[in-house]
Amino acid sequence: MSDETLLQEITSQKYKYGFTIDIEADQAPPGLNEEIIRFISAKKKEPEWMLNFRLRAFRHWQTMEEPQWAKIDYPKINYQDIIYYSAPKSKKLNSLDEVDPEILKTFAKLGIPLEEQKALSGVAVDAVIDSISVKTTFKEKLGEKGIIFCSFSEAIQEHPELVKKYLGTVVPYNDNYFATLNCAVFTDGSFVYIPKGVRCPMELSTYFRINEAKTGQFERTLIVADEGSYVSYLEGCTAPMRDENQLHAAVVELVALKDAQIKYSTVQNWYPGDENGKGGIYNFVTKRGICKEENAKISWTQVETGSAITWKYPSVILKGDNTVGEFYSVAVTNNYQQADTGTKMLHIGKNTRSTIVSKGISAGKSQNAYRGQVKIMKSAIGSRNFSQCDSLLIGDKCGAHTFPYIESAHSSAIIEHEATTSKIGEDQIFYCNQRGIDTEHAVSLIVNGFTKEVLKQLPMEFAVEAQKLLEISLEGSVG
Amino acid sequence: MNLAMNSPIKETTKAFISQFETGEALPFGETKRQQAVGFLQNAVLPGQKTEDWKYTSLMPITTKEFQQPENYASRSLDICNIPNLEAHTIVFVNGALHSVNMLPGFDSDLMIQSFGSMNETAQIIAEKYFAHLTPPDLDIFTALNTAYGNKGTMIFVPAKRQVQKPIHIQHLTDTNIPIGIQHRNLVIVWEESSVTILETYHGTKQNSTFRNQVTEVIVAENASLSYFKFQHEGRNASHIEQCNVMQQANSQTAFFTVSLSGEIIRNTLRIRINGEGAHAGLKGGYLLDNIEHVDNYTEVHHIKPHSTSNELYKGIIGGQATAVFSGKIQVYPDAQKTQAYQSNKSVLLTDTANVYTKPQLEIYADDVKCSHGATTGQINEEALYYMMTRGISKTEARKLLIGAFLEEIFNEFGVKEVEEYVHRCIQEKMDSIH
């Protein structure tokens, strides 16, 4: 099969999960001002300090300019044209039967029905539909261990001391344009607290969906792992087909205390826009974790296949001695998608170690950039970093870019960085063809091998979905 | 960023520029000069927020006052001489032409001329190619050079000439006052010719100097050029250079940049490969101590298919010195079958030294092989220990390792005398670093 027909097949792969749920939403008028923020806060019955947090962020946001440095290109966003609050009608449910059947159907279409998950995989699901948590399962079971896994609004009500203590400590309210916007208008998200010495018995998972038209999704996630605890958190996204661009500006904060370990996995499959680059989600996400005390470990794994624009740099601040940061990423772009993604590893403590493995695949007319920073501070004696960024190009209309920043201020630090860019070798395909494997499968094999290093980092439940998503994005062309 | 006319940075810039203003202009390139003067009206000095100057502060240069160089006096040039090297030489002392010495029996079509004393043919060529590769408004330093620089070297190698002996451009600063020097090189290597150029910078006193240089190089079809830059002007000498190269089909280049001393050194080397089958080689080495600062900024543009480039920069950083490396490889949409490799390796000797590395790949064609690698580390303790167990002192072992580490940068230049000389300079500098 020639490259051209292969390409045509990718571009003709329609977004399988595109559909719209019809739930009458309780929403704010479009626009952004202090009134709207007060409305959101009142609607969620938030305490005074939370409102102040939002307002402070909003006032700061008004003085900021939208960043221009990323290698992405998009029409100017009109922030006054976005609806900042919309909630599904039903709330506070005790069992699955009370969940809106439409929502259950949605999940069924996605291949992740709550029941099945509950029964088979033992995964607790905090499903977020349009900015508000509908259902949190397995809560009691987790409660026995003292684990808190709830929606962010609930956490504000029930665990204000924890939220107050950690909110904004990793990503401060004035961090960057999109994070600050999120601080002002976030509607909901997830909150996790793992108490001292507890190993979370199951994978915690949240599925996000953008539902109402013109609804910006501003999620906020805060995960705190206390001394000696362990948690693995899964986040996955799919979105219905839309013509208008939708803004998604989430913030994720991870705090790992002494000896704690957090593993955060993402499969991101927002609607990428159609084959002409029309529509699609703008995904401007700020994700950052801090290994606050000794021997903590934070690991980010992400499979990015969706969104018209991805602007995302999950980072780790290695503050405690002997802490470890990891970043594993597969980013696939097709058609007119643009991705500018990577990580930051900030080494502050002694003997801190970080690993970066990033695999970018670009096809169609897409642009895929890795942007990362490894910074070794003077105090980071004996630190170690290894980075590897590989790009695979499919077709001659796409671009693959690498922008690493390496800064070392200590002689005992060892930093290694490697990056390669290439296309799938014709000899590799020929070798497979010779052995009776058709081109399609050969390419699939090669891409599988190319991304394996990252995919194997995903928890079992997720790896399956990740592979499915890679298929959707590139099937027919590379797989 | 809306800078009011009287903002502090604007004032600093104005004051900085005014130091270099001069009425003496070159006999060619008037339009370009006017353009540059116009650009300078509203130009501002780059700050830390300027992405390309993120790691290099210009404060050490902009806070000093520089004077116009004194008229040259004939002083001892011994320091610039490379033992046993036979080369055509053109010598500049404090920025002004000192002498041109051609070896006996040279090809009379070969032009090695100073901007100040060019013949008519040379002027016609210069008029055509002056600021051809480097737009006058590229940046503030280029504009400054284009507007007020009036010294320079022109090297023109006509078609089908193999220049056997290297051409040596010597720069010497010997001054008791801080001076600002603007120099410009225009190198044209015509079709099927080949030439080797060596440019050295030396200083006799530890006075502050600021050198702002623009070099333009055109390498035509099937031509080849080897260009060695050796910067050893003293630890208070600052050097900002913009070197723009254009390569045509099947041309070959090899650039070597070795920096041994300087307060602020910023070498911009931008190679545009604008023809099929061409190859560009870029090598750089630096050995820094005290508060020396070297910033190597390179760009390789692969515009046409089937071209290759290979880049290797290595450095040893001691004291409180800083090394910056930015390397960009850009492969244009039609430049299929490009092969581009880049590597940057740094060794830190102290905990007060800093290394910043920023490699970039921008690839718009699919059938390419590109890679970049970067490492930062320290001297291998095991290798050191191995040598010490065999009776080599620690100092000597370190010298050996560092020498070997940097050797790779210049040992393919092809002129033995130069390689030996650079090697010896490195060893001498090593003696002062511990």
C-alpha cells in the first residue's frame, strides 16, 4: 500500500466516540467577570476562603497575557464567550440505579460501564460529566482505609483543612495564564488523600467528558500521599463530536510526602477536530507534582491522542533528598492536530533522579513538539537525569520538533539527553512483507514497538484502552 | 512590550550605541548601512526575557564604556604567531589593518584584502555580497556593525582554485584603555575551489575590550571551506559574533570554534544549506575558568534534499564559568533524505560552574534521519584512579583526560601546526585551573 493511500485511511478514520448526551444543564450565562465567579462559588456553597482564592486568582489573571511561546497556532480565544458553569441536574446518588440512564449509556458506548468496572476491575470511578461529580463509587471501601477519594467540591465542604493546606502549593494561583484562569473558575474535579502508611488497594480512576456545547471544562485535581503511602491514579478522557472549539484548562497538583509514591496515568482522547482541522478541543493543562520529602516518587505516564491543541507539561519538583521523578509519554497527532508537550524536572534535593521517555508520532498535517526542561540546582548533589525523546514521522506534510532545555549547576550531576527523528524504515516494512505480514500490520508492529516502553508503564486496565486509542488515531496508516 | 521612548533600557541602548558611532564609512554598501542606522533608532538590547539570550546577560558589556580604538602602533606580533605555520596573513591590531603578507608565488587572482584598501574588482564584489546573508536589521549587534563598522577582511577565491596554504587572519588587541572593535569578514569561495582559513584572536593585556564581528561566508557549488576560529583574547575580552554561511550544491564546509578565554563570548553560527548533496561540519570546544562565559548559538538549515550536517560541541567548565549551547537543526518541507546529527558534551569541574544546553530539532520532512544528544557530567573518577595507580599524578591525569576530551574537536582541521598549537594552549590553560 502506498503512503498516500495509507494517509487517506488515517484521515478517513472517523472519531468513533463522537456523540452528544442530552442532559438539560443548569448553566451560567457565557462570560467571565467577578459576578460569574461569585455565582460559581455560591452555587457550590463554598466557604469564604475559597471565594477569596478564586477572586485573587481572577484579579491576577486580568493582568496576565496569554502565552505565545509554544509551537502552536490557534485563533484567539474569546474568554467572554465561554460558559464557565454547567451542571447535570441529578446529584447526590447512593447507588448506580439512581444515575441518569443517559450517562450510563454514555459510559457503555465508551466501553467502560460503571457496573462492569465495579464488578470486574475493582476500580472506583469518580465520573465527571460537565464539571460536576455525579457519582463516586467504592467510597465506603476506601473509607475503611481512611482514604479520601471524592469530588473537589465535596472535599472543600468536608475536608477544608486538607484542601486549605495543599491547594495552590504546587501550582500557585499566579503560576501561568491557564492555571490562574482555572483557579478562578474551576468547577469541580477530584480530591485524593492517602493517609500515612496506606497502600491504596485499587487503582483510582476518573473519566472526564465534555458535554454541553460551549462549556469550558476547568477541572482541578489534588492528590496528597502522606508518609509511606502509595496510590495509582488513572485519568481518561473522551469527548463528543463538536464543531466549535472547546477550551479545557485543567490543573493537577500532586503532593508526595516522605517515602510516598504517586503514579498518575492519563489517556487523553478529547475530540481532535475533523480531517480539515475544524473543531476540536483546546487542551491547556498544568500538571505538576512535588516530591516534598525524602524518598518520595512521582511518576507521570500519558498517552495523548486527542485534542486539536495540546499544551501540557506534567512536571516534578524533586525537593526531598533521594526523590525520583518519571515521565513517560506517547503523543500522537494526526490531521491538523498540534501538540506541544513535555515535562520539567527540577532537581533540588540531593541524589535526586529523573527519567524522561517521550515518543512522538506525527501524521497528516500535524505538528508534534516535545518541550522539556531538566534543571539541576546547586543543592542537587549527585543528581541524575536520563532523557530520551524519539519522533516518528508518517507522511511528508507533518512536523516533529524537539526543544529540550538542560541546565546544570553542579559538577556531580550527570545528565544525558538523546533525541532522534526518523520515519518508519522501508526496509523494516519490507522485512515484514517478506514474511507474509501486510504493510498495515507491519506498521502497527513497528509503532507498537516504538511506544512499548511507555505503554508498559500503564496499569493493566488502562493499557488496553490506550492501545485502542492508538488504533483509532492511526489505524489504517500505521496500524 | 511597549517600551516608551525614555524607558531605562532604551536609554542604556542609546548610550551603548553612541559609543560606536563614527563618520567614516566604507566605499560600498551605503543602502544597507542606512537601513542599519534606521533599525538602530528603535532597537533595544536583548534582555534575559529574549529567548535567544536567556542564559547570557549583556551586563558586563553594556555597563562598561568603550572608546574608539587608538591608531595602531607597530607592536610585537609574536603572541599571534603559530610556530612553523606557513600561511598568507592579514593582521589587524586594535581593529585596524596592520599588514598583509602573501606567501611567495601566490595565485594573483586570490584576493585577501582589507576593506580599507580594496581594489576596484573587490569593491564590485563587496557591493554585491556585503550584508547579503546577514540582513542589516537581523539584530542590534549586526545593525551596529553594519552601520558603524568600517574595518574588515575580504577573501575571494575565484573558481577552480585550490589554495594550498592556509589564510591566517590575526587579531591582536594591545591597549591600555577599554576599546570597542567592529570587524567584518566577507568570504567567498567560488565553484570548485577550496581554501582553509584560520582566524585567531589574541590580547596582550588584561584590558576590557568589546569585539563585535559579522562574518559572511558563501561557499559555491562543489567548493570546500575549512574555517578555524581560535579565541584567546584574554579574560576581560568580550566577543559577539554573527557568522552566516550559505552553502550551495555539493559544497563542503568544516567550522571549528575553540574558545579559551573571554569575559562574554557569543558565537552565532548559522549555516543555510541551500543545495543538494552539501555537507556542513560544525565543531566547537571551550575550556573556561573564573567567571568566563561562552555562549555558542548554532543553526543549521537544511533547505534542499540530500544534505548532511554533523555538529559536535564539547566543553570543560571550571571556576564560576558558564557555558551555553543552543543548537537548532531545521529541516525544510522538501529537504528529504536529510541527515543531521548534533551532540553537546560538557564536563563540569566545580560546583560553581553552570551549563545550559538547548538543542532543538524542527523537522518538516519525513524521510530524514536526525538526532541530537547532550550530556553533562564530571571527569570520570575511575579513569583518574586507573592512571593514578600507574604512577601518574592526579593533576597530570586530569590534564591528560581533559586534553583527550577536547582533542576530538580540532584534530581534524588538517593543519598540523595549528592542531599542535591549540593543544599546547589548552595544556597551558589547564595548568592554571585546578
